[in-house]
Amino acid sequence: MESVALVVNGVARTVEVEPRRLLVQLIREDLGLTGTHVGCDTSQCGACTVHMDGVAVKSCTVLAVQADGSSVTTIEGMAPEGGLHPLQAAFWEKHGLQCGFCTPGMIMTAADLLASDTDPDDDAIRHALEGNFCRCTGYHNIVAAIREAANKMQVGAATSAEGAPR
Amino acid sequence: MATEMQRQTTPEVGGMGHSVKRKEDPRFIRGAGQFIDDLVLPGMLWLDIVRSPYAHATIKSIDASEALKVPGVAAVITGADLEKAGLHWMPTLAGDKQMVLPTHTVMYQSQEVAAVVATSRYAAADGVAAVMVDYEPLEVVVDPHKALLPDAPVLRPDRAADKQNNHIWHWESGDRAAADAGLAAAEHRISEDIYIPRIHVASIETCGCVADWDAIRGQMTLHMTSQAPHVIRTVLALVSGLPEQNIRVKTHDIGGGFGGKVPVYPGYVLAVVASLTTGKPVKWIEDRSENLQADSFARDYHIHAEMGATNAGKITSLKVSTIADHGYTDAAADPSKFPAGLFNVITGSYDFPNAFVEVDGVYTNKPPGGVAYRCSFRVTEAVHAIERMVDILAHDLDIDPAKIRMDNFIQPEQMPYKTPTGWEYDSGDYPRALKLAMDMIGYDDLRKEQAEKRARGELMGIGISSFTEIVGAGPSHDFDIIGLKMFDSCEIRVHPTGKVLARIGVQTQGQGHETTFAQIIAEELGFPVADIKIEYGDTDTAPYGLGTYASRSTPVAGAATAMAARKIKEKARHLAAHLLEANPDDLVWTNGKWSVKGSPDRSKTIQEIAFAAYTNHPQGMEPGLEAVDYYDPPNLTFPFGSYICVVDIDKGTGQVTVRRFVAVDDCGNIINPMIVDGQIHGGLTMGFAPSLLESMTYDENGNNLAGTFMDYLLPTAVETPAWELGKTTTPSPHHPIGAKGVGESATVGAPPAIANAVVDALWHLGVRNIDIPLTPQKIWAILREKGVTA
């Protein structure tokens, strides 16, 4: 067994794992954070997407031991208890989900996009989602939701900049 | 005829016609859904499955001794073990039988061969790797046409003596002689072979279950991914002998269904057996490869169609013969009377007198199935065939494909319309939908642009599909699954404080029933959607229903919900009369209140009435305010639409790009416009997918060539077009709220629009038909054959 020390959603955790254990199983089964899903074995579907040190990764294709020393954010860590991240709010508002299975991965991938491109056009959004499958929505409203979130976050950023102490 | 519904409620109440935000979303956007693999029970074991590498082989031996030495492995289950309990075969929904585990022969690649039960996911997988199976390969039958040849190996020797061949059944509909006569007399005849390939629903959540046997209470709880939990409960009771009241099936949240979660798979049965054997909860979760390689397929119809018409393009006759590849057993999820589903809706949106359809089911060494892939029973196959044939006829006669459709449409004044294969379409206005689609896309300008581009050697095509669906199964005189009539149900309880709990017999796999069924009740009774909780998917509490598939939730359970609400409204009228000291006949219902006719200030709200039902009911009346309705629909519903697709084809690569796609749908009265649009977006994408990308193929040895997402190509956001939607509204005259169902229309309607557009782009080169998927390889080869170069 190997000891993996990592910070998950801001909380320091240490987990004993077999070397072959996947990060997604550490997250889902050892830590009980079941919002991260598994939809394929070949890192195509993106349902397992989480952030590792601020970058979106497919946690079904990362060994738990590779996450030793890292900081991981899952869908459960996207907003404070009871609150919603602008992406979560926009997915709800724009009907960007149906069965909800791909949704956490979509939101984590979208957050990764918006971290580097605050004003993506539809084409950029669609390309950012190329590693995430959705079978229900046809992506149409997912794209709309991400655009909406980007707009809200830009307004939010502008507002907080204006309100910042001089 | 019913009239189009106007909104009756305020946005705060949120009845029909309001885009109410979904009540289920707060848990999903936070990652707090409860999917099957999220469920962990104390002491739970894991089940994993040994699968066959061969498509057809004799099992000479299974040696589990090394597997049983793997740390954590608790048991290995083989077909021989199941045979002792008579559980090695199970019935299919189509009246055939399927192996749970084989005792002698495997019939398709990835078939279940043995199950390993262990204390962890990893230990179970280690156990699977350690089970040694000795196979002797047998001759493999992949091609269903060859399967019918006299010298083909008999794949199912377990069948009766007079059925020692690979022909399963023959089914026909319509008038063969009339269709033949119609063809013989026709001025113009066309004939075409159209193959609709095997595809897979590939819901992003795979299938799975947790079987939990409580020996002390004699209780089996089966948590599972099922679109039809009540049917599962009854089948489990019949097969296992467990008393039905002690079986509880719970579905929790389901990550997409599309028909793939209707059947009973061996894995579910194995988990039940393993839990009964070990006395512990047992979890089985498929991985993606197992899901794609072993679960029920869709389509796989080899269609031969002949159409007769006048030289002016008026259709006179249609004759269709089809070979249906069912794999090694008929596990189709079709109603009993319809082994080829509702394929005889193949006359489509068109008015012509003569039609005959026949289908022959065939066994091959492929996985069983015959599920829907987001469509009512075999309707996509029917729509594809008729819409392709109409388009070929148009091009053959040099008539615009829009004009030929307009000239052949069943007209709205002909409704209700009896088709030559026996269906009675309840309503429809096909010219209006096509006209709207043509206006939205600018059809005439596109044809001009196409002519200009063709003159320059560029390849652009325009394709139309004017489809009619048949959904909402179904009336009990014709529709049952293993004898269970296809009614559906709703039970509504109004609590004293004016809040509502309603339970429905259908399931949701993402359709948003927690919201839309609340909206139906809000519409009927005036309770705000926020005050209504919808429950489903627990057979201990929900009323009996046949489940969610074939777009039947709104047509059947939605009707039951409206009817149950109306029973409550009627009781509320008598309660209100008591409270208002008025005659019940003098009361009128408006905006959630019963009022005295002519004195609107003398009224009682539904909430006041609900309180009185528990605190102040008249003597002699039953207290409480509840109702249940089991709805047996008088007819099916017939959603329709017209889609127009514009494609550009790259001459260098053969790549087809869908430049624009306009979809005009008519699903009758709409409960939630936002959700309807979402259903259409998703349906269009699942129509786009098999048109251009998806196909489950096998080599001559029966090896699956598309068994992972590396090879089975789901569309991503990059390829998927931005959809343009339009609506017409023609309410169903027999449905209580005039609705028709919408979840599958677009999957049914989209493929021929795309295929027609591609052939339209290539017709001048001498191309009459190309079978989907229209992959770059296929198109590139045709272009080179026709001498087209970049």
C-alpha cells in the first residue's frame, strides 16, 4: 500500500491505496465524493473530470499515487455549502443538463476553459468540450450555459474591480 | 378537434406552457445525484463477469480454482451452478429465452461465461482474470442473409424440432396483393436496398445494480438502472419464486436510458443470485466495453423497398421486405403482438392506398437486443425507409423533394386518417410544418445557391424529412409486454397544508418528470409547481406502470396524472360546496378556486379545500384528498415534423459538414417549452450520430470492431451542429391535455434529412442511395469512383 497525501476541496486528506488504484476511485470510494462519475474506460467521455493543481484532468486516467502532494477540486468543491458557482447556476438556468450524469465533468471542463479564456465564443466552447460526451442535450444548451456563465463572471469581475478599495 | 392550449396559470403557479426551471437540477449541478454506482451498502460485495473472447464456441471446461485463491474472492458462479436451480436460462421480453450463463455454448463475443464475487472492485477483476475457460471455436454466423441458407449452422438447437433453422419469425402487415397490383400498374417504379446499421444507445452511465437480500425478512431489494422497474419486479417474482410483495425495485437517478435500460441483462440476475447465495448486498457495474459489446443493440434492419407512383409523382403503392438481425436470441423490447415493433407505420405522412410490409427475424452470432435507441418500436427504421424512398422518387422524376411531399401529404382535413397498414392517425397538419421549415431555412434561396455551386463543381445538398411518429403505447386491446397491458398510472395525495405528493408509474432517465408532471398537476389543480413533489422508481410506493420508453410517459402517465388530478378536482368541488353552503352544480373552477357562479367573491382556494378535507369534511363523505388513475389510452399519439438539412461535402476528404439544420416539430400541447426544446436538441444529436458517425460492426469471426469509445464514435460538441427549432401545435384530440410526446421525434426524423441531403449533393454524379453512417471513407470512395477529385 502507498500513502497518498493530497488536498481535496481545501481539506487535507491522507489515504492508503494500492499503487494501481485510480484517482477517480480514491475520490469516489475512499473519500465518498460521488459527484465525479465514470462513463468509459478510455478517457473519452470526461464524466470523471476534476481539477488537479488547477488543471482539468480525467481522474479515471490518473493513478491515485500520481496525485500525491497535489490539490484536487471536484464538483462538490466548486461552491461554498448552499451556494452555486456561476457555471452551476447557468447550467440550471439554461437547461444545460438532462440526466445529470455528464454534468459534473462538463462543469469542471468549462471552469478550466473559463480560467484561461474569460470570453470564449461558441466555437471555442465547443472545442473545449471535445473530451466530454453528453448523450441527452445535444450540447446545444451546454454551450449556451457556458456562454451565460462567462458573461456573468465577466460582469462579476468588473463589478468587484470597481468596488475594490483604491 | 382539440384546440391549441393557451396558458391558464401564472408563472408562479407554473402550469402548462411555462418554461419552469427543473426541480431535479439542484442535486445534479452539485454532484449530489444518486446514481447506481454511488450506492454503497454495509458489507457489500462486488460482482464482475468473465466474458467470451469467441463469438461462437463450445465451453469445454471452466476452472475456477485459481480464481478462488485470489485474496478477497468469495465465490465464482458458472452456468452449471445456475442450472441446478433452473436459472441458467431466463425469458426475454419478446418471448424467447436468453442464457444467464451458458452451460455448453457461447453465442456471441463478450457473452457472460462466469461471475466472480469479491470484497472489492479490484479483487473481483483479479478473480475474473484468474478464471480459466477452455473453448473450442465453432463456425460463426455473422451475416443474417447467410444465416437463412439451408447449410447454415443451426444456432439454436434448443428450439422445437420444426424450428431447426435460424429463422425466428415472420411478421406482415397490409395487403400483399393490393401492393403488388399497385406496383404492377404504376407508371413509375423504384426499388432500393437500404441497410440501417446496428447501433448502440451508449448512455453515459452504463448499466448496473445492487442486489440486497435480507434473509431474515425474506426481502429482496434490487437497486438498478431500469426504465421499467415494475415489470422487472413482476418478472423477478415469476422467475425466482420470491413473493412479489417482498421484492422491491428502486431505480434512483439514471444516467440516460434511450431504450438500453429496458431489458433484463444477465448481470442483474447474477447479482441477485450472488446476493441470495452470499447473504450480502452485491454490486454489479458494467464497464464501457461490456456495455457496448454485450448490451442490447438497436436497428440492424436490412430493408428492401419498392415504390410505385404516377409520372407526376403521386405515390400509389409501397412494398417492403426486411431481414431483421436479432443476434442469438430475440430479446427485443417490443409489445407482444408486434415482433417488428410499429414498423408498419412505414407509410409515413403520405396518402396512398396500397402498402404491404413483411419482416423476418433471424438469429446470428451477435449480442441480442432490438431496443429502441431513443425511438418508439422500430419507428426510426420505418421513417428512414419511407423518407429515403420518397426522396429517390423525387430525384428520379426530377420533382423538387419539397413539392413531392406536399403533393402526397395526408391533408389535415383527412384526419383522423386510417393508414393502409391499419393505424388511425389522430391528428396532424403536415403541409403547415413543412412550409414553416422551408420559410425558416430559406428553401428557394438554398436551391439557387446549390445550382450555382454545382455549376462551379462544389458539392452542396439539401435534405428534407417529413416524418410521422407513432408513440404512447398503448391501448390495452393491442399492447402488452409479456402479457402486462401497457397502461400507466399516477397517484396524487394532497396534504392538509395544501402541498402535494404525486407518484407516477413511469421512470425518468433525464426527461425532467419531477418538473413536468408537477406542471400537469399545477395546470389542473392550481397548486404551484414548488408545492408539488413527484416520486417514481420505487416499486414499493409508486403505482404500477410499464415504464419510460417509446415516448410513452406524457401520452400515458401524463394522461393518468391529469385524470387523477381531475378526480381530486371533482372531490374538491363537493368539499367547496359544503364550505360555501352552495350546490355543487352552482360552482365554477377558475385559477385554483371553486367559486359560486356569479359570485366570484364566494370562493374557496384548492389549499383551503385541502385543509377542510382533513379538518372539516361533510358527514358522509370520505375524508382526505387523494386519487389514483390507471390510464388505458384509447389510441396512440402521432407527433410529426418536417426537418431540412443543408450539407457541404469536402471533395478532398469526403467529409460531410452539416451547415444548417432546421427542425419543425409538432408534439401537440407543450407542458414545458424549455424541456421540449432540450429533448429535441438531444434527439437531433442522436439522429445526427448514426447518420454520420456511429455503427456497431463485426468482422467475419464475429469480433466486435466498435467495442470502446475509441472506435464507436459518439458525436462531441465539435461535430454537432447548432440546431434551429420551430414549432407548430396540433393537439392530440384524445389525450386529456392534448399532448403527444416528444423525447424521440428528432432521433426518428433527423437521419433521413441528413442522408437525403448527402444524396442530393451527389445525385447528379449518379448516386441513388448511400447507407448511413455517411463516413468520410464511404463518401471519399464514392467520389473517387465517380471521378471527382479535389
